[in-house]
Amino acid sequence: MNKLNFRPMIVDSLRGYTKQALTRDLMAGLIVGIVALPMAIAFAIASGVSPEVGLVTAVLGGLIVSALGGSSVQIGGPTGAFIIIVLGIIGEYGQSGLLIATLMAGILLLLMGALRLGSLIKFIPYPIILGFTAGIAVTIFTTQVNDLFGLGLTGLPKEFVPKWGVLLSSLGLTHLPTLLIGLGSILIIQLTPRLTKIIPGSLVAIVVMTIACYLLKEYAGVTGLDTIGDRYTISARIPDLVAPELSWATLERLIGPAFTIAILGAIESLLSASVADGVIGERHRSNTELMAQGVANIIVPFFGGIPVTGAIARTMTNINNGGRTPIAGITHAVVLLLIFLFLMPLMAYIPMACLSGVLVVISYNMSGWRSVRASLRGPRSDAAVLLVTFLLTVLFDLTIAIELGLLLAMLLFMRRVIESTRIVVSRDKLHLHSEEDDTQRQDGSETLHLPQGVEVYEIEGPFFFGIANRFEEIVLATKARPQVRILRMRQVPFMDSTAVRNLRILIETSQSEGIRLVLSGVRPSVHTTLQATGIADLIGEPYICPNIHEALATATQYLAQQTNENR
């Protein structure tokens, strides 16, 4: 277990567990279970699956994430971020494709945790996260317009722009009672927190609007108010196990969606755990959390469930109501299971417009428009990454958005590194800085006078392929042919294979021209690279010096030897 870096937080959380802590966790779990109920149903229906699938996912996923996870307060289950992915997979590959993609994503998450990649996931640029989250929010809102306005449209285009074209041209078909139910739900959700912090607004909206819908249909003769029962057959039976039909062709087609589910699940769960850490003063175990998410996404599909991840809203609800150990998350799963077993038939009466109202509020909260606005005012490169990721998410799909967003972010990062890395060429004089730690100035001066025939090149930053090619261009562009070139590397933390290759070419070219190359201030890690690649033997260990003073002394000695040999 230790080799895998897997240690569930529940193992340590239950040490010294008290009755008071149990009471707080049970109460928090009860409240979170109630909060999770409308979300699980809404996310399932918006994803194109039946309501019970959402509850089964919340029960199993929540139980596994809490029991095996690396955060004491994380609540797992279906989230809005996966709605668009699940819709796309079901539309193209069917329910069996979703099962396989989720299963593959679970394996990927398990591998990420086992390979200790948890800390790396947290370094995904914030503009990418902001861009695809805002894009998901806009897409979720788009999918709810039909039910919110009661347009009754079928066969809507999948593409964003054509879909909005049809929606806008069909607004004349708006069913007023349906729209009032939807808008009333939004209003209740927004006003409930002003009256009570305990009962979630979404639950109040569902109860009130379900009663209102029933009264309108039974006593006012209103028709056209669709409910969950009008579209789905509600069942309170535990789903049978489903076996996936695996083939190499299917796995090959679904690796892209599976990768997207895994990356998005990792980002959302670790982001949720990090936010929770800041509130409760804890440090979650990222690799354990990823492995728990992986196990959940491997098991849940066999019961027909959809992808599982950490849910920020439910996690914060857990914390705010006193939950401090995984017992609260387990309790939340038990509460949902009891609702599923005994109250599921009542879900048939919930109006679809009410669920649309719930999802409209969720999409608004997801959009993070204030953060988007602030980021657009920041550096142009960050704004470009955000906009590209957002547009790709909205106009194409999340898989393309994440892949190209990451690629663009990496390219812009490399450009920044290249721009911030300087290559300084010194002849005659070398100016030193007081903060240099590899130069022990004996005379207290800040300027060293270079011997005639000696040039000093200094690389200030990483020596990788972009800088290596630029350095080579600078050296080749130098018309003068010195007798000694000193390459200062005191600020080079690492070298890649391109830099090693270019350095080898420089050494060989210099030797053919009778120019001696001397390295100065080589760090131990870089020295190891030079030895492993044979560069140290090619240049000669005596010409690899710890600081500029010894390098100049070596250069002076070499010049003297050359003078003596020429006499």
C-alpha cells in the first residue's frame, strides 16, 4: 500500500473518534443527502439517462469516494461538468459506449494515482479550467432552453450554432405555464438561502413546483406540463449488473472520451479537495483521491451509472454543516439509498421545467463569469488560452477543448520561458552581480577583464530545445573566432536532449576550428547529464569548472600553453 502511496483518509480520521463527532457527521450526511437528491436527478436527466441512474451513481460513487478517498470531507457523485460528455458519448456510442468509456476512465485515474501524478494534475493552467468550465455552463444552459420554455422540440441539431438557430426561431411556441414553472423554480432557489441555510433551495423548488404542477393539471385543467413520469419509467429496483462488450475497435474509438472523463474527473476532484483543505485546515492525499475516483468509475458503470467525481458544492455543504470525517459522506450515500428504495415513485411527479430551472441556476454558478472577466483583462496569453478553450468547448466538444487548450498553454509557456531566458555574450569585460554565489571575488571589483582571445557566453535559464537552437544561432552568427569560449551555466537548472546534441556539435565544431570550450558553474544535476551523455569526456573534465574564476584561470593557462607551443 505504501508503495502505491494509497492510504484512505478514513483510516486516520476514525482514530479517537467521539460521539460528538459522530453526531455532527450524521447530521451533515443527512443534509448533504437531501441536497444531492435533486442534483443527482437533474444531472442524470440532462445527461440523457433515467433519474434512477443519477441516484445509483450518487449512492455507489459517494460511498466509494468517502470510504477510499484521500480527503476527509470529499463528497463524490455525478456533476454538471460531465453532462455534455455523457450526452455526446451516448449519442454516438450508446449506453454500452458510455459504460466502456467510464470504465476506461476509471482505469486511467487509478494509474494516475498509482504513478503519483496527483500533484501534476494541479498544475493544469487556470485559464484552461476556467475556459472549459464556462463553456460547459453555456452548453448546459443551451440544453435546458427547450424544456424551460416548453417548446416541445425534438431532433434538435447537436451543433451549438444550428441548435440556437432552431431554439430562437421557435420561441413563439413557448408554453406559458411551463415557463412559469421554470422561472418560479429559479426564483425559489435564489430566495431560499435568505430564509434558511439548512434546506437547499433546489429541494424547496422541486417540492413546491411539483405540488403546483399537480394542482394545475388536476384542478385547473392545464395540459402540456411534462413531468419525469411522462418521459421515463421510474423504478426503485437495484439495477442488475451489466457486462461490457469489449473489442479492440471499441476501445480505440473510446480512448479519447475516456481520457477526457479521466482528466476532467481528476481536475474537479482535486480542485474540490484543495478548496476543502483551505476551509478545514487539512491536507488531502491527492494520489489516494485519484485512486478512489478510479475505483468508483470502474465499479459504477457495471450498475449502469455515469461518471463520478468530487462535487465542490456538496463538499462545501458537508463542511458547512459540521462534517469532518468520511462518515458524513458515507451517511449521505445511505440517505440517498433509502430515498431511492422508498421514495423513488414520487419522483415521477417532478415537472421537467423545474429540473431545467435547477440546471439553469447550476450553469450560472458554474460559469464563473466574474473570474472570466478578470482573466480577460489579464495577460494576453492567458486570455487567449481561456477564449480558445471556451470556444472549442462550446462549438466542438470538451475532448478537443482540453487537448488543444493544454497544447496551446504549453506552447505559450515555452514561449515565455524562451523570452525570459537570456543569452549574454561578453568580450573584453565581464560584469558580475553581487548575488552570484559561484564567484568568489578576491579584489572586490564587480567587473572582470577578459584575456584577449576569450569570449564568455552565459545562459540565464533552462537549456532546452528552444534555447539550444537560439544559442547555436548566436554562436554561429559571431564573426570573430576566439581561442577560448567560456560557457557559463550557473543559472542552467537542466538540459534536454536537444541542448546536449547542440552542445556536442558546438564542441566538435570548436575543436575543428582550434577553439577550446570551457564550461563554468555547472550544477551537479547538469554535470550528471554531461557525464551520462559522454559530453564530459568529449570536452575533458579539467575544462568543466565550478565557477568563472577557475574557468578564466583555465583559459589563461590554455592560452599560455598555446603560445609556448607556437614558439
